[in-house]
Amino acid sequence: MEILCSGARCPVQEQRARWERKRACTARELLETERRYQEQLGLVATYFLRILKAKGTLRPSERQALFGSWELIYGASQELLPYLEEGHWGQGLEGFCRHLELYNQFAANSERSQTTLQEQLKKNKGFRRFVRLQEGRPEFGGLQLQDLLPLPLQRLQQYENLVIALAENTGPNSPEHQQLTRAARLISETAQRVHAIGQKQKNDQHLRRVQALLSGRQAKGLTSGRWFLRQGWLLVVPLHGEPRPRMFFLFTDVLLMAKPRPPLHLLQSGTFACKALYPMAQCQLRRVFGHSGGPCGGLLSLSFPHEKLLLMSTDQEELAHWYHSLTWAINGRKN
């Protein structure tokens, strides 16, 4: 339908012009960053992956663990770029979405990749020398291999932002609108899955670290299957006597109280003995004092069916962090 405007400037036409400017700017950024992305993918494929394959410096399983689906991701970019250069955004991105599973696979392998890199740099003298030599090439501009390995995951976030902006600034009557909208949705869904994979990997690292800090038969398997929130020292205030420092580990479902092993303990010095495990689903939390943000710290009351804890900190900010984390754990169990 034709839009008629009586004034010198038409609001509808101005809006369309703004959309077109934003679309052109976004399209240009997508194209320019894709060229740079493909260049960096190619540098790693050429100077690391393929030479390592030819030299046999790493076994095939080690090479696969280190680079994952890198070459296939590089191929997907090589397929996409010509479409972007010709201005066929919808068609190019629609085809690119067939390769999004490669990014899920790459994310799932990312922790293994970093571990493999560190292990090989430590124990494989030939690999260590080779990496230093390649990193010194002017093409890499001072970047190290460990800086380049997360590149596909960083690019996926850029894809999400740019393709969503491109779709939002493409008019519904455009022949590309449906293709871009679908591509934006698929890329966004993939980015969310990749983020979830990364969160799980970070949580698993926390759980392994916490489990290593706990000793004794009671500690075996305590962290398995849990989601870590925070840890730190708090003072347990008894009914009688002086407050006692204890280490607390908060998970989404339980609060673990631990006591440090004696420094002179023959086998378990530097670890903690689990003293109690409190279910967050049964917790009632209250601030006794420490609302004002003053310098005197504060006191939290945690009530459970068969026990009540009074936890104190002289650090007001630290206590506030604990209060918010405990509240999140309690509400998360109830929602």
C-alpha cells in the first residue's frame, strides 16, 4: 500500500530510511568481521593443524582433542563468505545454519582442548618448540594458540548479535525477511546451548576443586551432580562461647559446613572435614542485623527443622553476597 505524506518529511519513510541505514551498517560489519574470522581460522588450519598432521608431532587422537571440529568450521565460513560478498544475506545464512551443530560439538570439546594444549606444552618438547615457532610468525600479530582456540565460540556470539540486528532491520515485505528471521532464531538457540555447555563445564571445574578440598569418608561424592554457587569463611555463633570460623560451600540444594584439618595432619593438611550438610529446601533465612551497609558486618539466621545457625561476618559486603546467594538457592528450590 502506498503511503502518502502531506508534509515535507514523512515519519514512515524516515523510519524505513533508519531501518535501511541500520541494516546496511550491520551487513557491512557482518561481512568485514567474517573476512577477518575466516582469515584467523585459516591461519590456525594452515600453520598449526595441517603442519602438525604432516609432521606427526601429535597423534591423531591428540590432534582431534586439541582442534575438534576446527577444519569443518573453517569450511562453513568459506561457504558463507561468497554469499555475504554478493549481498545474498538470507540465502547465505540459511545455508550456514546447516553447520551450527559444529559449534555445539566445538563447545563440548573446548575444556578438553585447553587441557590437551597445556598437557602437550608441558610434556612434549617438540610440540612446545613448534608452537613457539608458529606463534612468532608475523601473520599472528603476537596472538598465541591459546588465544585463538576460543575463536569460534566468540564468533558465534557475534553471529547472534549481528544476524538478529540484520533480521530486525529487514522489512517484512523483503524476500529475505523469512530467511533472516529463521537464521536469527536458529543461531540464537545454538548460542544458548553453547552457553549452557560452558556453564556446565565451569560448574564441573568448581565441583572437582571443591571435592579435592574435602577429605575423609564422609566427603566422598558429596559434590556429585550439584551446582556450585559460592564458598567462603563465616563465623558460626554458638549459644555459649566464642564464634568459630568455618568454611562454607553453597550449592543450589545444600549448604555444606566444613572444618579445616590441622596444619600438621600427615596426609590431609590443607583440606577440610565435612561437619554438616543443610538442605536449602528446608531453610528459612533472616537478616538479624547488617541491613544498613555500615562497617560493622552483620549476622544471618538460618533455620532448619532440627537446627538453627547464626552466621556472622565482619565484612558487610561479603555478608550481603552470602545473603543474596542463599536467597537464590532457597527460592530456586521452591520455584
